[in-house]
Amino acid sequence: MRLGAAALVLAGALPATLTAAVGASRPKLPAADCQPFTSTPCLLPFPDNLFTRPDRSTPTGLRVHLPANAMPVNTNGQRIGVGQYDRNDGFSPGSAIIVHVPGLDNAQAFARTGAVGLLNMKQAFAKGQPIVVIDEATGRRQLIYSELDANAPTPQDTNLMILPGKELAEGHTYVVALRHLRDDRGRLLAGPAWFQKLRDGLPLPASERAQRARYDRIFVALKRAGIKRADLYEAWNFTVASEKSLTSRLLSIRNDGFAQLGDHNLGDGVVQGNAPAYTITSTTALSSQLRAVQGTFQVPCYLIRCGSTATTAFHYSSGNPDAVPTQIPGNVAAAAFECIVPSSASPSHPARISIYGHGLFEDHTLVTAEYLQPLATTYNMIFCGTDWWGLAGADEPFDAGVVANLDLFPIVVDRLQQGVLNTLYLGRLMRNPEGLASNSAFESAGRPVIDTSRLYYYGNSQGGIAGGMATAVAPDWSRAVLGVTGIDFGNLLVQRSTDFASLKAILEKSYPDQSLYPVILDVVQQLWDRGDPDGYAPQMTSHPLPDTPSHTVLMQIAYGDFQVSMYAAAAEARTIGASAHQPALDSVRTRDRNLFYGLPAIGSYPFGGSAIEIWDSGSARVQPPPVGNVPPTAGSHNADTHYDPRYTPAAQSQISDFLAPAGAVVDVCGGKPCHSVAAPPSP
């Protein structure tokens, strides 16, 4: 999962191309100091139901209505448009709740306040916790943690960020309450003037009067939760988008695409209708034990233009905000695929079949990677892969340009959803007996060497991340291994990953107000949910989406991963209802002893449910990762562990045991914490 040359080239070229725009049009710094109910357009706090309007046609009764004039502007004067964002009926379930609190803008003030942090999430439920998020309807507190933006250069640029330890529930409204906040000397901070008027029942300016009824409900909910109105520094509420708002586009193109094959019931797990049309283009011997088969297959395409390098968004036949994508007649994509076939596969000993999902800005050819070959040959498995459109290698030049002009971001999100449909179609091509199994490249003596009774999924990095989204909507596989995976790109992954350093350089040149970076990422996540497991995780396993079978998931993650944060993986595990292998970490990892807080421990093996397991490469090789929203730094005793689990024979054995007809999670670590192949031998 590495960023390639295209982004580096663009990052280097940007100063020359943007110099003319920098100067008079540069925004006043910092925008984090903005306040609502003033003449200055403001996006903070975010998210906030202040940025919605009533709409009885939606499941939440709301429609997002972002302040267009407050949306970030790049140095070329291009403002992020609100059109696609305002289709939503609420905000992201993984939103980072962002607010600027003057005085609570440095480490000393944060410590004095006693705010719940990443390493002690249990404190979210402490009686006197100063930062709380509660369900407005039930009064229940939510599992959250807070941090200050670690990338901000000055206190004036520094925002407070409140993040969910588990995704917030779709369609629910939450109240954010801040109380007893202190500065670096321990002095109580007075709330902002606009809030004091609401809190204390004072006369309101005309711009604020419409909020009185809304805040009456907020204060009632807080009182029921035992939070005194007089103690509040600030409070507001926001509503999470509904399941329909988050998933309807992908489900629509999936259902229509499979209906074109003749399968109208995707929830029963039964293959019906035709296999996708395909062509085998070549077969290559990789070794005496393994060969590769390349080809293309056809997929209905719902983008305006299709192809691995196309740069258009979904086609819509209606301007209705709840419209779903439609296929332009005859619009079909030819997606590339590659498979590896072990020589052990035979008609009498057919191979299990699995999709393999590649990493960030890579492509389907990664199915031949050296770590995957022994898994195929040792365990008699056939793996096939296609490109994750939107974040595949061919997308990298365009995506780098998107960072310079985030108004183009909806195109990336739509391509990600089309990429999932491509993957599902490849799965149907593998599983339908009339598909690959009927081709001579997958036969011996005229008989298939493929076991089409079941299909599985395995992916790493981007393949683990996007694989979670694909699994949530997959009709043809029920078991998936998600390697070095996580959730919530905008708020939990991007800033904590070394992969995005070059893109950050582009962002800094294009959007120079650094106080807005957490807000920008949180805003784009409102769309990214459509192409991120963040929008699908609650339905990934035992609470499936409509017309979709349930799934069982094994997450294999790496301690100290430089590229996909282990904290993002823990949030995903809590959301999908996974159980954790315990003991998870050696005693030397005391700082992260609560990594899997809130997850039940696996009681006995073999375990039939969804699970998460962390692989450690040893304290001499990798150090604890940063707690804040910054990536790890390489050093003599701090190496990236991102690739270690997939190369570990014990982890590969566990994958084989899990991706099987009677599959289960097997303890391959002997009741102890799991150590990767890269870990130094125990003394």
C-alpha cells in the first residue's frame, strides 16, 4: 500500500502551477476561529444539525444543508461544492466531532481538563467526564475518545477532535456536551457567547432564535443523562445518516447488475442465471507448482464513462436527491482479472476459490505476490483478483489531482462503488459453474479443477479495507479474511498513515489553512462513507443489508502498522461485533493494553464467530504508534509491520482454516499473543 510516482510528481509540480493563485485570494488564517450565528460563514462545530433542514421524505426526517459559502476553497479559487453532500439525510457514523475551543488548544490544557483519550476509552463513561456524547433518545453515553489536532502549527489552528470508538448508530441523533473545560493553568473556560445565550435563557439575536426549540430538546436530553445545564461550556446535536442514505447507491447497482445475469434473489446465497461474459487472454507458468491466468470480464457500468482510467461520476436519470445511479444503455466495462492456479488442483481434488483484494494504488496483478503463492500451493486454493477502481494504480494520477481540487472527490467515491460491483461480478464468474470452471484454463481432461460450491474472500491493506465494504454487500461469499484493515479513511486512516505523505504535501499547497484539515477530512468522509466500510460495517456480519446473506469475518492486523492504523481496525471490530484473541499483546505492550477495550474475548477454540487478532513483530523491531492523528516515524528500532502478518506461516494456516466449508477461527498462537514471522525468537 505505497504511494507511487504520480503523486510525487504532482506534489513537486504544484508550486509552479499554483503560484499565480496564491496571494490575494488566499483565505484568512485560521478559519478554526469561526463561530456560528455570525456574518462569517462557518463550518464549526462539525457535524451539527444546524447544517440540516427538515425533509419528510427521508428516513431521518432531515436533509443535509451545508453552508455553501463556508466550504473550503483551494488556491485556484475552486470551492468544494455541496451538491452531493446535501443528498445525505444525516452525517457520517464515523464522524470526527470537531470544535475549536480557545484555551483548550495545547497538551497542558488537555491534561488539566481530563478529557477521555484513545488509551483510556473507559473514561468516556466516568461520571465527571468533561466530554460526552449521548444518544438523544435513550440518554446512553457513547464510546468515544478525544484528542487535539497534532498537525496544527499553532494553538489558534488547533481543533478539539472527538472520535467514536465504535461507529454511531445509523439514523440516531446524538448530543455532544462539553463541560468543565480548562486552560493550561487549570482555569475554567467560559462558553462561547452564542451558546451562553441559549444555555442561560437570555434574549437571542434574530439569527439564533430558530434554535430555541432545538436546544430545549437538547437540554432535556442532557438533564435526563445527569448533565447539568449550568455546567455546560457548549453543546449541540447531530443526526447520523440512515442506512438507506449510506448504502442505497451501491445496493442499487448491485441488484440491477445481478438482475441482468438473471439472479433476482441475492439473499439466499444460491447462484442463479448466467455467468458474466469473459475472455481468457493468456496463461503463464509462474513455477512448477503454479500458473497464472489472465483475462477480462464484462460488467454493467453505472458511471458516465467507464474504464480503468475514466474520470467521471455516476450517471443519474433524475435530479431527485434520493435517486440511484442508472446505466446508460450499452454502457459496459471490461475489467481485467488474473488468477493463480496451483498444480495440486484436479478434478478429484478441486481447489477452493477466493477473491484476492490488492492494496492502495496497486492492481489485479498483485494476485501473483510471493506471499500469496505459498497459500495457494500449500492449501490448494485458487485466487483471482481485479482492480479496486477508484484507488487502483491507474487511478493514482487523477486522485493526486483530486487532492488539489476536492470538488472532484465525488468521482473517486463513485468509482469505488463501481469497483465493488466489478469485484462482485468476478466472484460470480468464479462461482457460477458456467463461468471460469467451464474454461479449459481451469480444467483437466475436460473436467473442472474448481470447487464452485463456495467462494471466499481474502484481501490486505486497501484489499482489507474495501474488502470489508464488498463483504457487506456480497451475495456469493459468506467468509472473509480482512488483512491489515481498518475503517473511516477521512478520520482514522489518512492522517495516521505514511502512505499519504505525498498527498498531504499537495493538500498543504492547495488548501493552506491548516486549521481546516481535520474539518476537510471530516467533510469528505460524509461522501467517502459510500465507498468506505464506514458506511456498511454495522451490516457486514450478523445484521445484513436487504437481500444480502450474513457474513463471518476474520481480521488479522499488525501492531504498529505504519500504513493502516491498528486503532482504526479496533473501531471496525467493535462495529461489526467481532471477538478478540486474548491475550492480545505481550506484557511489554502495557501502553496499549486496552487496544481491544469493549470487545469480548474469544472463550474457546475453534471459534465460529467473527474475530480480530493482532500480530506483533516484537518490541525490538516496532515501537508503539503515535496516539494522535500523525503517522509513525521509521527508526533503527521502528520498522513498518504492515506486511508481516501475510508472510507469517501461522497466519496463513489460520486463513486456510477459516476459509473452509466448516471454517472457524483456530488458535495458531498456543494461547499466547501472536507473533509474526518477523519477530525475534523468544529467549
